[in-house]
Amino acid sequence: MDAGISECNSGWQCNDGGIGSCCQSIVNALEKRKKEMLKRQKTGRVAQKWKHWCGAALLLAGCLIFFSPNLHQQYQDKRIQKEIAEFHMQSEPEEKSDLFGKIQRYNQELFESGQNCLYEPAYVEKAPEIDGIVSDKMFGYVEIPSIDCTLPLYLGASEEKLNQGAAVLGGTSVPIGGNNTNCVIAAHRGWKQQVYFKYIDALKHGDCIIVTNPWERLEYVVSDIQVIEPDEIERIKIQSGTDQVTLITCHPYRSSGKYRYVVSAKRKETGTVGVSEAGKKVFVQDNESAQNCIRTNSDQTIWQETKIRYAGVAVLAGFVIFTVYRNVKGGKRKDAENRACG
């Protein structure tokens, strides 16, 4: 026993596994536990930081998803403004006078032909074959102030042109105005986060539609609103003795083109006008029977789409806040436990 004690005093090494060996084992165990605790604390802090960063990234992603349509629309608005500015700088009116006469003759021949070409889908996508018209360039632009819509206008309703703005259906009048004309302008009902004719069913009788071509600015007034079947071609043909434009798009919104929403507008100087009992001018509708199916309104669908965006961001924000709160609370609890153990 004395030998064991003396060797313990000299180096805490006992050949017979005495007190010194037991103490050293305890010290080693405590040091090992301390290292493991420090390692767990470090790992926990790193994991907590990662959770915070992931939460922030999720919140940022949610905000980007929510605001993406608005940002994309702002970008498209700037693109359209730039294209319109370039359109106005292209050429002088006197250089186009000969082309104007050719288009007038084309529109008259189209009216006299009965527009049977409208029954051919491939023809609708083509620009008119008139010498001087460049099919892939803007012919002008259309403005609808009441729904804050301005779109570049192309001739020929091909998919490529519809992706860029509005397009005049091939086989309908080129938009220069004049008697016996009906320029049918098509656009998507919202497409790739762009608005286009998304809010077209907010138009009312008497609202203004403005078409600007290379020569002049033509103002039209909404006179008729219809919902038609896709194959009701007769509804969009030229009406004898009128100067009008027609807007056409899919209906209802997000219906994969089940019906067509058609807004007809007559030239401001020649619109059919009536007077209400209160003395206020109202534009007489040409086809009252069509109003029965117009109330398949898209407002509810559009609002549901907006609510889903808001709800998605709210759920994501709540998840992130809850995660951060739980991590912070858990970190404080662990720190308290570590201090108590220390």
C-alpha cells in the first residue's frame, strides 16, 4: 500500500490500479465529456445558423414569387414604351402615303370578298401581302385607358406575335379606319406573368379604345360586348357601312379558350348613340341577346389567383418566423443547461 501511494504521489501511476489510476480515469472522462459538449455546442450553433439562413432564403424566395408578376410587368411596360418610341421615329408620313392607298384598296377588296379566308386557321396567322408592309415589325399600338392597357400591334396573329403584344387577325381589316372596315385585334388573356387582355371584361359600353397606326391616331368607343363560340366567325366580320375595331380574347380567364370574349367599338365620330332618361349619353348595344352569357365573369377567378399568392406568402412567412423563434428559444435553453453543467 505504501509503495502504491508513493508512486501515486510521484505521477499518479499505480501499478496495482490504485487511487491514482481511478482519479486519472475520472479526469480523462471529464475532459472527454467536455470536448464532446463543446463539439455539440459548435455543431448546434452551425446548424442554427444554417436554419436561420435557410429560413431567410425561403422568405426571400416567397417574396420574389409574390412580386415576380409585378416586376415582370414593369419590365414589359418599359419594353413596350421603348418599342413605341422607336415606332414613332421610324419614318415620315409622306414616305407612307403610297402604302396607305394600297392598304385602302386591300381593305375594300377584303370587304367585297366576304372574308371567307377567316375560316382557314393558317390564314389568320398571316400578315396581308401588301408591298411595303414588313410582317414582323410593329404596325402601331393599341391603348385601352379604362383598363390601363397599352400593347404593340402586329399584323398577323401568329403565336410569336401574340407573345409580343396584340395582333390583327389575318383576313380582317388593316387598322387605318374607313368605311366598311373591322380590324379584329387579338391578345392573350394574361400570359407568362404579363397582363395583355386579362381585365378585358372590365370594359363597359362607352369606354374608349385608341389605335395608333403610322399615319394617325384613331379613337373608337365600345358599342357591343359578346361572348361567342370559337367557331362563330360571322360575329367578327365587317359590318357594312361601319368603321370599327374588335378586341377578342379567350373567356373565361384560365379556361383554356372555351369561349371568346368580343368587344366591338365604333369610330368615335360615327358611333351609334342614344340618350338615357337622365340625359347621359349611352352607346347602344348591337346584340342584346349576347348579354345573357357575358356574366360568366372572370373577376372571381382573378381574385382567387391573387388570394393564393397572398396566402402562400403568409404561410411561408409564418413558417419562417416559427422556425426562427423555435431555434432562438432552443439555443437559449441549451446555453442555460451548459452553464449549469459547467
